[in-house]
Amino acid sequence: MNATTIRKTVVLVTILLGVCTGGAWAGGSALQDALRKPVEVELGDVTIGQALEEIGKKAGVRFVLSEEAIWKLPYGEATRLSVTLKGPLAESMTEMLNAFFMRYAVGEEEVTIYPRRELEHILGRPTTVELELLKGAYTMVFTLSGSDPGALLKPMISNVLGQPAVILPLDRYSDLSDILQELGKGLSGDQALPRMALAQMLNSLGDRWYIAGPDFAGGVVEIHVVDEYDFAQAKLNQVVDISFKDELEETVIQRLADWAGVELLVNKSDPSWLQQPISVTMQNMKLQQALRNIVVSVGGDISMQADGRIATVQGPIHPRRPSVSKSAEKDAHGRAAGGDYVGKISIPMDGGKYYIEFMLRESDLTEELRKLRAEKIKKILGRLPESAEQ
């Protein structure tokens, strides 16, 4: 079927659907009053962090990006935008955040930004292209007409998204055609079907779906329609780049579990386990493998339910050196033996592809290492460090 025929039988209408709601009002009357007041702000090519800070100063409101929001922005806090706000702050913020499928929640002292549920249709950190594709899936409304609307479905989807697209597996086209036939019951051959968005049509299949790619210019967009099990596996197998600096071990593990969409159960035989700071940088690694590597590196074990929805972490498998109580962290002269970090251990993993680092306080060092450290500092500074002086 040529492009002229498609244009005659397909009507495309670009409108903004009511898929984007406002903030979740949850207390904080002063903040709510501030959000009702009009504001005028114009910012060009700034990071979203800078934008929220400038808008907050102007309106007297503190905006905070949640960790979930940072993960679901194309470049995290460094994601750039240009924005003009004019009118009630609540409406202006809703409009600005809609571009990233974000929402805000009002607390007692601050307004926190969270990702919207529609972002579940993009695995991992979305690209700007994927955000535009998702927006098209929700906001481009179309209708089909003719005796066989299913025959127009494939070119229609590419038309809606503005670039070549394919639904996988291919047999789902038959399911979508059946839905169109059902919508067309009772209509004459020249009557148009009810208008709908691509997202509405995909949701009607009853399964999960997500957008992937394109991975390179001129590539084909893939829309995967899968069951719950395959969706969970796809989230676990997404390739990610991660970086954490001086975060608690438990915080890092919980964050990765959240990204994977799994419920985390932690069984500790030692209450102090997972309470040490850790620095981790990994690139081009499956999320499931990254989670497992970190758990193993801190002396634990992880098991995943078959459906990929629950991960159980237990440990430590090998007992650690007993922690020193605050009252006991004193040297012979009554000075604190703990204090700030004095070093780190870097452990090469997977043949040196990445490193896991553990931060060390002075109280973590053996007596021999403390003396060695004091001697090295004396050589550099010409005197002993304060905690080692007699």
C-alpha cells in the first residue's frame, strides 16, 4: 500500500492526552499555597538540578530529585533543558516535568520529584530518543477506517512514532488486528474506528510492553510485548553503567534491586553487616550480574526466585573482624582511633574489568599498618600524625 493510500485512510491527530496528572498533595499547607501562586521563570540550557534550584529560589519552594528520578533521567541530575514557566507554579511544574514523564509529591518541607509509571515502558535509564518515542505512543491519537484496518497497522505504528518500528514477537500483530476487528463491529466499511493512542492499543493486549532502541541512527524501533516473567527477566538483563562513591553497602545493593524491580529480602547473621561504605564503578554489565558481584564481594550470598521478582541476600558468609565500639575507639592517650577515612582497599573483579573499593578508617587498620602509615606521614610532613603522637 503506497503512502497516498495511507494518507487517505489514516487520520493522525496530535493532541496531549490526559495521561499527565499534577502533584500528589500530601500536607505542607505552606508549600501548597506557594504552588498555587503564579511564577515567571525563563531558563535556557541548564541542568535539571539547576532549574529546580532556580525555580525553588524564585517561588520559595525546595525541590528535590529522588534517587528513582535521577535513575530515570537521560543524564541524571546533569540532564539539560530550557524552560519558560508562566502562571501558577503547580501547573507550570507539571508541564515541565511531563517532558520527562516525572511527577512531584508535596511533603511538609520540600517537594520531591519521582518518575511516573509510564516510564516502566523503558528499561533502565531512558535516552532522549526513547522519551520522545514514549511520548508519541501516549499522545499521538489516530483512527483507522476501511474494510481491513489491520492491514494498515504496521505502517500506522511507524507513522505514529515518526520512524520505522516493529512489534515483537511478530504474532502480536494478529492480536492487535483482532482488537481492531472488535472495535469495528457494527460499523460500515467507510466508517472510522474510535480514536486511540498506540499505548492504549498495546495496553489492551493485557501483557507488559517496553520500547527498545534504536541503538544506532536509521535503526528500527522495537516494541516488545511480553508476559510478566519475561518482563522481569528483561529488567534483570538490562546492561547498565553504575557508579557509587562512599555509599553504605546495603544502600548500594538496595538501589540496584530497585533498578531491577525486585523486592529485596536481607537476612543478616551479624547486625553490622552491610553497614560499611563502599565505592563501586561498573560499565557495560548486566544489572543482575552487577547485583550478584557486589553481594559476593562484601561476603554475602544472593538467590533469586524463579520469576525474578524477589531476591534474598544473606550473610556474612565469612565472619568479619569484630567492630570496635565508639567508647573503645581510643588509643593509649585517650584520642579517637576512628575518625575520618585514612585509606581504601581496591579489589579488581572479573579480570580487572572493574574494581570494588572499601573505605578504611584508622580503627580498621592493624597496629602494624598504623605504624607504617605514621612513618610515611612523618617522612612527608616531618612529624607524626596527630593520632600517632606520644
